[in-house]
Amino acid sequence: MSKYYNYSNLAEKPTDKKRKSPTRNYINYSKSKAAGTKIHLNNKLRLRCFFLVVIVSAMGMFITFRNGVAASQGYELVKMKQSVSSLEKENSRLKLDIAGLKSPERIKGIAVKDLGMVLPPQIYFANKNR
């Protein structure tokens, strides 16, 4: 009976008749565990896989966190644009109010009615251009 070495789901047979084990450290299931043989595990490979999983997990968490921050900043930008729009509308309304309050007809009406002022019978203009 020939020896088979298990590597994941694949079984392989040693190709070289002189070598009894393949070049990698595989778990030999053909020998019984009760016979006192040790199972050699590839600890370097396990450690590399562990670090790979940790690095991939950290990258995934970083990307998720970054996308969350970008989404919240996008919502904040939309709110700021809305507030800018409302403030611009209020500013234009206030400019119209100022223009209405500065009108000469309004000032003349307040002077005559409320303050008791009278208009002079003649108005003289000085022209400095001559």
C-alpha cells in the first residue's frame, strides 16, 4: 500500500521513489496517531495566513470608516448649500427693504406728515460747472 499525503482536499503521491515525503510539510494521515508519531504543522504558513486575514480585515474596516466619513461630509455639504441658498434669499429681500426705506418719496412723506416740515415754495439748484 502506498502512502498518500493530504493537502487540503487534494491527495498526492510522492513522485520520487527515493524520497519518502514530499518537499513540503504535509500532514501524514496514513500513520496512526496512536503509534506516537507527531503531526508536523506548517506554523509559518499559519502565521502568514493569520497576518493576511488581519491585514485584509483592517483594510476593510478602514475603507468602511472612510466611506462613512465621506457620506457624512456629503450630507453636511448639502445642508450648508441649503443654508447658503436661504441666506442669499433673505439678503436679497433685505436689500429690497433697504431700497424701499431709502426712497425720496417715503422720506418726503414722513417729513411732511410726521415731523411737520413744509416744502419751500422755490427750489434753487447751484451748478458749479459754469
